[in-house]
Amino acid sequence: MLKRWFLSSGIILILVVLALQLLPYGRDHSNPSVRQEPAWDSPQTRELAAWACFDCHSNQTVWPWYSNIAPVSWIIERDVRKGRKKLNFSEWDRPQEEADESAESIQKGKMPPWYYPWAHLSGADREALVRGLGATVGENGGRGEEKERFRD
Ligand code: HEC
């Protein structure tokens, strides 16, 4: 009795997961062309940002194999879409209003997101990226604020 129940719920689960794969969302793995990058203060800063931030904040997303599998694909698609909208290191030819929060977002542990642990940086790399992003895109209280004042 119990065995039959396990078997049939297992089959139903498999069918549901298979059916999810048919939904069209999450498969648009586009990488629009790189229009312009910021003037990086050093190649090291770019390298670290590429490692920790580019998957969600550039047009050079490396789409992993599991980005093809629902429902993970939906989460990834949403992250990349929202991430690029907020901050896109490949589209520096348009205003990047929140760029000056980059260094701070790392310091506060907000970025990269906790559920993206493989992008987390070790102490020295983290420091270097915080410093490098501060120098490249400005920081709150530094160039960031000046930019804001300039805009008004
Ligand atoms: C796994 C995807 C992902 C990675 C990796 C990632 N971000 Fe984000 N980031 C997001 C998303 C999604 C948002 C939009 C959050 C929202 O709208 O609530 C965001 C927002 C931001 C913002 C806007 C301010 C804010 O907090 O909303 C900044 C600045 C930022 N990220 C910087 C970075 C930096 C710097 C890195 C690399 C160290 C990084 N992010 C790595 C997904 C990511």
C-alpha cells in the first residue's frame, strides 16, 4: 500500500518536473553585445568583477548548464534581468545610477547574493575589489555624491 503510494507520487513528481520544462520562460539566454565598459582602474579590478559580478551585471553572462532546467532557470533568468537593469558593466554608455553603491554592496555583504556562494571572494580579493570598484565607479560619499549633485 505504502509502496504503491511512494511509487505513484514519484511518477507524478517526475511528470510535473518534465512539464515545467515546457514553459517558455527562462530560456532566453541572450548576451547582448558589450557596448562600453567603465574605465577600470586596473585589469585586476575588472578580473575580480568579472568573476564575482559579471554573471548578473554584464552582457557576458556565463549561462551554466542548469540554467536550462526549470525551475532553477526561472530564478537565474530573473536575477540576470534585474541585475542588468540595476547595474550593467557592459553598458556604460547609459546612466548607471546605482553604480556608486557597488563597493558598499560588497562591504555590506549584499553582493554577490548569498545564494551565489561560488562567486564569494576571499579576504584579500574582496578588499581589492572594494577598493578597485571605489576607484573605478566611485563610492557613496565620494565621487558618487558629487555626481549626484552635478546631475541636479
Ligand atoms: C547572482 C546574481 C548576482 C551577482 C553575482 C551579483 N549581483 Fe548585484 N544584483 C543582483 C540583483 C538581482 C540585483 C537587484 C536587486 C533588487 O532589485 O532587489 C542586484 C543589485 C545590485 C546593485 C544595486 C543596488 C542594490 O543593492 O539593489 C549593486 C550596486 C550591485 N548589485 C552590485 C553588485 C556587485 C558589485 C557584484 C559583484 C561583487 C554583484 N552585484 C553580484 C544580482 C547579482
